Amino acid sequence: MNTNPDFRTPEFSARGRRADSLFRYATIAAGAIVLLVLGAVAFTTTKRAWPALDSMGLDFFTSDRWAPNEKFFGARSFIYGSLVASTIAVVLAIPVSIGIALFTTQVVPARWRRPIVYLVDLLAVVPSVVFGLWGILVFAKHVDGFYGFLHDVLGPIPVVGDLFGEGSGRGYMTAGIILAIMITPIITSLAREVIDTCPPADREGAYALGATRWEMIRGTVLPYSKGGLVGAVMLGLGRAMGETIAVALVIGSTANISANLFASGDALPARIANEWGEAEGTWRAALIGLAVTLFAVTILVNLAATAVVNRSLAKSQGTR
Amino acid sequence: MAAMSIPLIRTSDELTLEDLTAKRTRRSLVSSLMTVLMGLSVVAVTIPLGAVLYTVVSKGASVLSADFVTKDIPIVTRQVGPGMGPAIVGTLLITLVAAFMAVPVGILGAVYLNEYSAGGRFGKLVRFMATVMTGVPSVVMGLFVYITYTLRYKQNAFGGSLALSFLMLPIIIRSTEEMLKLVPSNLREASAAMGSRKSRTILTVVLPAALPGVVSGCLLAVARAAGETAPILFVVGATNTVNANMFNGVNTALSAQIFTNAQQPFVGAQQRAWGAALTLLTLAFAITLVARLITARFALKR
Amino acid sequence: MDAELRPDTPLGDRTEIRRTVATSPSVDAAPTSDPVFRAERLSVLYGKYRAVKQCDLEIHRNEITAFIGPSGCGKTTVLRCFNRMNDLIPTARVEGTLTYQGVDLYDPQVSAVEVRRRIGMVFQKPNPFPKSIYDNIAFGPRVNGIKKKTQFDDIVEQSLRGAALWDEVKDRLKTSALGLSGGQQQRLCIARTIAVEPEVILMDEPCSALDPIATARIEDLMQELKNRFTIIIVTHNMQQAARVSDRTAFFSVEINPQSDTRTGILVEYDRTDKIFSNPTDERTENYVTGRFG
């Protein structure tokens, strides 16, 4: 009787080994698709947008004149609109998101955590077009009066007053508010994750010195998670800039550059969605050019944000 | 040792209850105030959530009916009355096919990251880029599919599925990887010790162990994708009648119908938009609820 | 000395209660001053689970008191009662009374924040804040209302000198505290604690994460500090207790056969030399001679 173990089991036969490596290659290929798609997006959109980018040159980014009939395409007002709306969104979402994250991790007992987390995550389930529908048919109509009130109160103040001019329910501010609602769950969940890495020993250290809860948070939790929080906010900013449909419905669709936050404007993705149906030829190339611009900006913001968050999470896992 | 210059504590020789009582100082007030503000931020998100849900349900419910779900979309937008049948069919068709494409690839990708990459540089790059890819705007993904697919094969439902699957892919990869991480390594070792090939270990031990969490993550990705609008506008087009053919002819979806009808000044169109919104919201919430239940009941926990 | 055997005394009447653990005549019946802490039938519960059962003990001013015992005996749990650190655990509850200079620490009017200002704590693992050395020390005084820069400079120097760390870090006060060695970090945590001028310092196994040299430095430091502070130290190192402390409390574990739960009990509390040379209780004897635990 042969006492040596038989390694030629079906499991490790030539066929078995081939199946094993085939599976491995399949997984590698699946991972590679991510890189392929990202690369292909960059390449094909840039190529398609080239006729417009080429004929416009730098004017594409610096001019605020968008005149499809004359084949003149300057995207500055849309870049401006995207920046203003997403800045409003981030400014509004930061305190709320970090507030919720701190509330769930530092204040409420553990059994209250999950319900609050689920509640906030429900916001992320509502499709953006539904927010847009609510924004244009309900919110924009009701918020008009409030904007008027703000204009009456803040308008006369020099410099600051310029931000609060006359306007309507459809403009930067409404877009910013809707975007803030949409990015709050994203920032909140990341902020919660980052804040959770703050070791309990650090918090106890602050409490043992006679700190109040807020002093503990300011002294240990916030400095500890600073990097990650910055990353979370940047991811939120990236989302806000890329968000299309809700903004397309409520920003007012006007090529406009104004300091007045209540004025109508337009954003990069919104302009694409609204004009795509009627556009053709160079016009479409120009719209794709807007998409390239948007892609480049969001990728940069996301790259930076992901790097910041990763570094912050790795740091907290590495040191203690 | 010299005594410190600041007698912070030693106020009197005799300690009294008074000394240890909470002082109504600025410090304690600030702390209470900040705690209240944190609580209020939870309220602050509840208000828009409640407002949106209330409006959609109240306005949508009056429109919903059997006819609304089955009948074709009126060609004259001014017309009051049902239906949204073609959009419901379109949304289900486009999203399902997208899921069938994205889920296997996403799971394989996650298997690579967690089981094969072993901290290698390629693995790190893929993981990083998958995270970045979750942030690619859907409008960009829509135009990408328009350029690479629609220009050649015309607008149809499959183009929409392609775009949605690209949007789902990174989400599925990331969530599946998180679940695979939770599978205890001794399961892998036990399987390997019994003489299993690695692929068999993954397929018969690791993935089944992580399955509930993986399914839950995929469902959440599907729920998000079902509401995507911009790609539908570019690559699927619009129609008023049911088109069950994925590859031939324009189609439509709930999200796109909400978008176009929301911009109409007519009551009938707006009503249909609310009805479509309620339908879409119900679909998204139902999928999310199932995902949450699976996670709560079956998934591996941290 | 068992709490159960003690004649029932009306709780809250402090003058009636003498040292219930003073079973040994060698303990000073009348210490130089009133006890800083007095625990009477102190129990700690986590939910329904009783973690520590009815201890009675007194802590004396400007002494070092060591809590020793096998792991799980509740010595850290008891220590964390003294500055209400257990408040941070939602299910934790305290029964019995614990007075600090005659004031009931668990009186509903008492604020944990005020208590912790006066009763500082040093933890098992060094836990400096992710800030500079300077800001670590300044944190306590800052939250306690100091505003002037010159005062901070003064406090930082005094505290670091007090913790025997000044000479090592005076040139890099603005660098991150996380760059210090483990022993330096722990001394920084001590400096941080004495910067708010507490009356008591609680130390929860402060040397368990340190090497022998760093441990020796902390032990030397404790001898200096006891002139200014009252110190309670939890340690699982019996030699350390014998080296540094004036009094020692030995805790042990009682296993409840019905529910299979473990409850910490205070077995014996006495002068350290007595505990280590001539303990009254057999369980203490077994533990300090290494036959158990």
C-alpha cells in the first residue's frame, strides 16, 4: 500500500490548477475594469469635446458668453454657478453633518445611534430627481418670501448686502440648499467613521482633567479627526459639484455671474442636462466639454479627498 | 518644589457640597449649548426629509391607481390622468439588467482586492480608483456611454443599463470588500487545510459566509442607481409606450419622466410627476428596507 | 472585616462610622487628618451585574495607597468611582456612599466635571492628546479659565518640572506629544494632571505599558508627588505596591456559583508593610506569597 500522500487529487490536478488561475485572472480583470472605465471616460469625452475646446481655446473657460447659435461657447458662468451652489451646500452641510456625527458618537446612548443613522441615511435613498421635483414645485415657491425678507434685512449692509440681492426661489441659494440636504448623509457617515477612530482613552484623558463634554470634543475628538473631517467635507463638495438633476431643476438655467446668492444662474452639469436634447454638432461637443471640465474638477477633488481620508484612517489604525 | 502660581482649586480649607456643585459657568453653558445644537442638527435633517416624504406621499397618493401603473403615458402633456406604465417597465428593465452586469463584476473585483491583491500596488490603485469612481458625476457617465455606445447602436434601454452598471460598480466593489474583510480568516484556513483550491475556498466558504452583507450592499447600490436620471436622458431617450426590447428603440424611466414633467406648467403633467416620484421612492425604499433587514438579521457584524 | 458581619449602621451618619476595616491594631486609629476619601459599603453595578461588592475603606492625605489583586477583581472599577469616571459607562451604577472630604461624591447636586478638576487621573496607556507638548499641559488650565500667556508658560514649566520631564522636553515644547517615548508620554500625562493642581491623583496601572527604567522613574516621581498630592495607584505588580505605597488594599474575586458571575471584593486593607509581612486574611497571604493569582 502506498503510504505517500497522493497530491494528484482532482483538486490539484492540472485542470484544477487551471481553473484556479482562471478564476484569479477573472478577478484581476474585474478590478482592472475600474481603471479601464475611468481611463476611457477621460479619453473619449476629451476626444469628443475637442472640436469645441479646440476652436474656443482658453476662451472656453474664461469667457462667460454662451451663444450656441454663433458657435461661441464660454463656460465661465457655469463654472461659477457650480462653485457658488456647491459652496453654499458645503457651508450649510458642514455644521449639520458634524453636529449629527458628534451627537451620535459622543452624546446619545448606544441604542439611539442606529435609529439616527438610519434616519439620516434615508436622505441618501431619496433619488436626486425627487429632491429636484420637490425643490421646483414646492420649496422654490415657499422660500421666495423668506429670500425677500433676508434681502430687506441684510441687503442694506455694505459689501455683505451684495450677497443678498433681489431674487427668486430659483437660483444659487435654492440649489445650494437642496444640494446641502443631499450631501449631508455622505459627509455625516464619513465624519462618523472618522470620529469613531478617536480612542476612548483620549476622551477619558480630557474628562479626567475636568473638561466638559464640549471641551473634551474640542480638545481631543476634533483635533484627532481633523484630517478625516476635511476629507469628508471635500467628498461632499465633489458630490455637490457633480449633482445634476436637482440642480438643473432649481438653479434657474440662466447664464449669469452675480454675487447675489438669490439670483438665477446655471451649473455645469445642469446646463448639459437641459440643453442636450436640442443640441447638435459643435454645440454637443461644447456640452461634452462642460462634462470634461466637470469630470476633471470632481476627479481632482475626489482624489484629494480620498487620499486625505485614507491617510487619516490609516494613521489612527497605525499608531495605537 | 515651589507652589504653583495659580491656585485653581484650593479655594478654602473646608470642602463643602457647594464646591462640587455644577457651576452655572460659561463653560458648562457652552457645553450644554453645543450639545443642544448637535441635537438640533438631527432635527435639521429631519425637517427636509419629512417635508419631501410628506409632499411626495400626499401628492402622489391621489394620482396612484391601477391605471397609473399600467396605462401608457399620455402623448399630450396637458392631458390630466394616468399613466406611467412604460416608465415603470423601463426603470425595472434598465435597473435589473444593469444589476446583472455590475454585480458579478463588482463581486469579482472585490474578491481580487480582499483575497488576491495582498496589499500589492495594483490592488491599492484599484481600491483607490474605485473610491474615486464613486464620485464620478452621473452626467459624465451618461455622456461616456453616449459616446461609446449610443452613437453606434442608437438610444435604447441597454445603453441606460450600461451607464447605471458603471455607476453601481464601484459602490458594489467597496461594500463587498468591506464584507469580505469581516469573514474570519480561520474559515479560509480551515478550508485550505482540507485541501481546497483557493478559488473553491472563495466560492464555497468565503463568499457564502459574506453573502448576506454582499447582497445587502448590492441592493443599496441598485436602489441608488434606480433613481439616476441624467444618463437616461442621453442614452435611453423617451417614449410614451411600453418597449420591452432592450436593444431596439427608445425607452423611458420613472426618473426621466419626473424630470421632464416637473418642468411642465400643466397640472396633469405635474400630477404624473408626483405619481412617478411616489412610485420611484417606494421602489427605492423597499429595496433599501430589504437590504437593511438582511443586514440586521443575517450579515456578519464588526 | 467582612462587610456582611459588620453591625448595620445607618447610612449617611458619618460620625457614627469608624474604620470598619481597622481590624488590625497596627493601623493608626487617628491619622494626621480626616480621611480624604471614605467609602462605605461601596458597590458598583453594570446593569444587573454586581462588579464590586460593598467595600469600606478610607484614603489618607499625602499618602500613596495601592490597590492590588488578581485581574477582574474590580480594583480599577473602584478607582474610577473616586473621580466619577464610571459615569461615562452608561450602565454603571454605584451603591453605598463615597465621601470626599466629607462631601458625598454621588450626591445628585455634585457635578462630575467639578469632581474631576480636583481629582486627577493617569491612565494605563499613556494618552497624550494629538497636540503639542505645550498644548497638552495647557489644556487643563485653559478649560479651567486661565487666559494669560505668561501664566501658561509658568504652569507648563512648573508642571513639567513637577513630572521630572522639563529637562528632556524644554527645547521642543511646540512639537507633537506623540513623538515622545512611552515613559515620557506617561510623565507628560502626569504633568498634564498636576497642571490643574488637583488634590488627589488616581493612577490606573500607570507603568503597565512601560519598561523597567521608565517604571523606576515614575515610581521615584510618585514619592516626590506625595508631598503635594494624595495618590491612589492600581497595580498588578505586587513589588511595585510594596515599593511605593504606604497603605495597600487587597481585592479579590468571589465567584457566585449560582449565576457563574464574578464579583470583586475588598479582602483586606492595611499598612503596606503589614499586608506584605503579616496579613490577617489567609487569601491575602496566599496572594502576596504568590500561591494564588
